[in-house]
Amino acid sequence: MTRYNNMDGAPKSPTFRDLQAWRKERKAKVKDLSFEIPRAPLDPKQLAVSPEACRFAWIGHSTFLLQMGGMNVLTDPVWANRMGFERRLSPPGIAIDHMPDVDVVLLSHSHYDHLHIPSLRKLKGSPLHLVPAGVAALLKRKGVTNVQEFSWWESRKIGMLTFTFVPAEHWTRRSLWDMNRSHWGGWMIESDGPVGIGHSKKTVYFAGDSGYFRGFAEIGSKFRDIDIALMPIGAYEPEWFMSPQHVSPEEAVQAFKDVGAKTFVPMHYGAFRLADDTPKEALDRLHEAWQASGLQEGRLLIPKLGELVGIN
């Protein structure tokens, strides 16, 4: 069976000694988890899609509703109330029962906080699932149909949207027996846009999960005029353990510069406690890194949960 790798070789596998060291370090930390991500009031009627719609809403963690090209596109749908033994920190910005019919689901990789079978089963509509190589068999075993696999740099045009699966620096595992048996990556979503409404093309980069790597610069060299980069900023502490798989807020800012997008939108924080950092710490470090970078303040966009934001 195929084992998948990163651009520069096999993913780094943590040792049992590493796990013991992290567990000991974690016990010595006192963390404040009281901060909750702000929410925006939302009338489900506002979610009706139209051909001219070009906007997004952050539902939580890495789950976004993108309305582009007259379609509803959903990234890494997870409405779980728990992840492992940890309760969700902030409720989803849109209740799954209030979601519109979904046309396309994009999955970045098979980790449980990105691929949640009960959420996929509850989605309205009959979505096409675009997934990394090696994931289709899992979905089909679970009764999720209409699936197409992608390798890095493969593209497919659906209506007025083009979807391209792009590299990330990560790994996968859902059991003791499937280490790196499926791939991982991000997605580029390009819209040709309806004729005559003021925008001919919009591009959104959904980074998935990733450590910092040279692939960000390569992605930036292949795609021009990226309007929005949805970038992970959480689950980075302790960095000696997490850095091969999750960027820190500072690395996320550098990755954003490498990609060359116009606007940075943070994700992968605020919903689940996957590491030792807190949502408040991730946001504070992001703001500090942004100020130190010299980037314009208006290029950093931090949406509320459930807030509908236009892609300009």
C-alpha cells in the first residue's frame, strides 16, 4: 500500500519519549480557556446563494462556507461537540441544520478534526467530495458517496469554479494501521465570476494543516492574485513538538507573505484544544507578528463566527 510523504521526505514521526516529555510539560502549565471567539447574529435566510454571491463565513476551526460562482463550497466540515476527551470551546458559527444545500466539500486530510463522518452525513444537498489521494475508500466504507481523489497540483473545473489540490507539510493517521496511507494538502479555489457584475475572477487559498515549508513559496509562484488566504494559526505549542505539522502564528504570517495573497484570514483556533496554546494566545501572537512584519493592518481580517464577509 502507498505511504505518502512531504515535499522533502517522510513526515517526522514523534517518539514515545517525545510524547512523554510533552505530557510532563503539559501538566506543569496553567492555561486560561475562558476566552470565546465572538459571534455574529445570522438569519439562515441570508445564506441563500445567488450567481453574484462572492463571500464566506467562518463556521469554526477549519470549516468555512464559501459562496462563489453560484455554488456553496464547504471546507473540512466539523460540527463535533467534542474532539477526543475535550469539549468544543466555541459553538459553530452556523448550526448544521441552518446550512444551505452544499455543492462541493473540500477535505484537506483525514485527521478527525478535519474529516468528521457524522458531519458529512448530516449535510444538506448531494455534494461532490473532493479529497486527497487515499481518502475515497474510507468515505465509501462510511457510506459517503460522490467522491473524487486528487494528487498535488491536480485541478478540476466545476461550473465557474476551478479547484486545485496543493501541497502542505503534514501527516495522517486515524488508527494504528493507517499511518500516512492517505495524503494531505490545501485547496485553491478560483472563480471566473459571472459576467458584468464587477469582478471577473476571485481566488481563495485554503491552506489546510501545515508546518512551515518551502511549498508556500512554490504555491505563491504558481498562483497570482490570490484574494484571501485562509491560514492556520493554532495548535503550535510546544513548538519543539508541533512545528513539523502546525505553523506558529509567526510562521503563518511568513507563509502568507510567501504565498503573496492580499488578505490573511486566520483559522484552526478557537474550537478545539489540540495542543497547549489557547485561542487568546494564538490571536495575540498573530497581532504581534503582524505588527512586526510591516504588513498593512487592513490586510489582516479576523471574522466573527458566522459572519458573512465579502471577498473583495
